[in-house]
Amino acid sequence: MVLAVITLTVAQLFDLGTFVRMVALHGANAEANPLVRYLLVDYGLPMLAVAKVAALSLVVAVVVLLAGRTAQTEHRRIVGGLLVVAILAGLVGGWSNATVML
């Protein structure tokens, strides 16, 4: 479980890091997600980073909470699905940011 949470965190920070670099090179209009673009334009990069870390913390907390209930099979499935989706979201987001920079 620890490795999965670390992988999730690294994937999401990869997305954030490539986003920061992409915005520095190409500006806010390079971001395809309208919600993220709105947060960036209206509140700035520091607030967007805080929102990203807060969302990551919430996901990690839910994973840890549900993973502690190993007796229930449904919770293990939810934890696994949540981890897969969150890791893939970070990797796809980071990859799309990197392709814009190229």
C-alpha cells in the first residue's frame, strides 16, 4: 500500500511539475482543462498548486482510510480503482503537458 501511495504522489507531482513548466513556456492558454485554466488565471499559480496538493491529500486520506478496512472486499476494490484512476490521471496529465512543451 505504501508503494501505491508513493506512486500516486509521484504521478500527481509529475503532472504539477510539467504543468508549471508548460505554463512558463506557453502561458495559461496552453492548458486544455478549462477549470485549471480558470484557477490559474483568476487565482494564480500558488493557489493552483495549493488546490492540487489539497486534492492529492484528500485522495491519499480516502485511500488510507478505506485500505484500513481490509475485511471488506468492496473497500479493497474501491481503493484499487481509486489508485489506478489517480495514478493514470497524473501520468496522462504530465504526459500531455510534456507533449505541449515539445
